[in-house]
Amino acid sequence: MQSLTSLHSFGLSCTAQAFIRMNQPTDLHSSLNLKSSAFYILGEGSNTVFLEDYQGTVIRPAFMGVDLKHTDTHYLLKVGAGENWHQLVLWCMQNQIYGLENLALIPGSVGAAPIQNIGAYGVEIEQFIHQVDFYDLNKQCHKSLRRQSCEFAYRDSVFKNDLADKVVITSVTFAIPKIWQAVEHYGELRELSEPSAMDIFNKVIEVRQSKLPDPKKIGNAGSFFKNPIISLEQFHLLQKTWPSMPSYALDNIAKVKVPAAWLIDTLGFKGKKIGGIACHPNQPLVLTNDGSGTGEELLALARSIQSAVSKEFSIELENEVRLIGKNGPVVL
């Protein structure tokens, strides 16, 4: 048995049947005996919640290293999947490689970034991904996919769908343009005047630290729900009742993104608790664990929010966090 409490940032008390840490991609051959048993690939555990004791093996890839190459137009960074995401962003800033600053302080590992297609403040990681290297557990060989084949979408990728639980990401290669262009149109970044990359980096950190609870102090997995994408027609109908409802434009002009935090806050969930699980009083998109919470309480609060938003706005919230029960993923 392996305790998982300290291995996922939400910190629910639970265990796994076994735990394997892999320090080199060559260690992946030891996973072949898992083909007939349940297993779960875990990075830093910042986007996974274990709801109860997991009846399988948890594998943590800890492949490290940063390799920098150049083309005439781009920096090419090949980064081990086990590297910490924010530390990579910080390393880039220190080496005057700019572009990832909007994604500062996002918790988790580099290997998780393409799976989730992480994003913040108007930037999604897919625009910088050149190639994802991985180990195919079924075919027992190393493969790679270029960005165009990764099926990236909002908080989504082929690694969450067709390749889920079939591969282990070993490294990610990022192509970062040498000519930097500020992305400053989103949220609090609009307050900045002609910002440098470092200005954006510092502002993102300041805002995230002011809005989001530190998982080292109180258990949480960041944004629990995705921001829903709805039709422009539905949005205009909702605005008749809720004229202050905000939205963000998308490339698809027929749809808009609505902040889930606004929906949840409008319905009065800030600070609401079920047992040891709470909707954060400052950021309603974050659910927290005071240390005594259970998986059942988390599901109860999350489903209560989901149901209320559906009833009031006819919008179906989807969890961004991966929920894992005793036999694997759980549907909210």
C-alpha cells in the first residue's frame, strides 16, 4: 500500500495498491506487467483528485532535463516530462526566452501540460508545442506526435481521449519564437501599459497568488471546473436576464466563453461547505479541502454546483480536475 495523500494537492486521505517512480525513460519497460492490471499515470498531482483508495498502481514519471537548441526563428526546448512547469517558465525568463510568461505559476509538471493543454491569460500551451514524445504501453516502443496531430482543444488533447492510459509522455519540445509579442488583452493584464515580458510574468504571479489558495496551506487542485463555451445565441438570451454576465470572444465567432467563476459566484456558492470541502470564499472556481474532507463530500458539493448552474443558466459545467475512484476515472 502507498499513501496518496501527499501525492495529490487536494490531499484526500487514500492509498494505492502500489507506486512506481520512473527516473529514466528506459524504466518504462518495467510497466509492461501492468497491461493486465489497473494503473494511473501521475505527475505532480495538481490536477488529479483521488476520491478513495485506488485499486491499482500509480506510476510517476520523473524524467528530467532541459535541452536548448536554436533555429533562425525559434528556440527549441526539449524538456523532460518530470520537470516542474513553473520552474521551466522561470528558467525561460532568466534566459531571456519569452513567450510562456502568461502561464507562470500554473502548478504541475511539463508532461501534464500537453495533456491538459494548459492555458491562462489569453495563452494556451498548444501554440508553443512542437512535438510530444511518449512511450506506447501497448506496442512497447517510443513514439512522437507533432502539434498538428495532438488534437488540441480547450483543456483537451488526444492524450485525454484516444491515447488516455495508453501512453506515458517522456518529453515535450517547445518552439518559442525569438521575436516576442506581448499578450496583454486578458483580465488584469489590461491594466499594464506597454509591458515587458517580465512585467507580465510578475503581474500573472501577483494575480494568481491573490486569487488562488496555496495548496501547501489548504488542499485544492486549482480551477475545478472548465469555463463553459456556449453559442452566441444562448449568451444573448441569458443576457436578457443577466445583463452583467461577462464573456470572452473566441476564434469561432458563433460561440463565446463564459467564466464559470461568475456563474458559481452569482448563485451564492462562495464559502459554501459540505463537511471538510468548501467553495473558496475568494475564488469560487476553486474547491478546497481543510484536511478532513472526503471524496463523497467533494462529489456532493461539486454536483450541487453543477446542478444549480444547469437549472439557472441551462449551462452544463464540466470538471477540469481529473477525479479518480477505486477503479479509475469518475464521471461527475
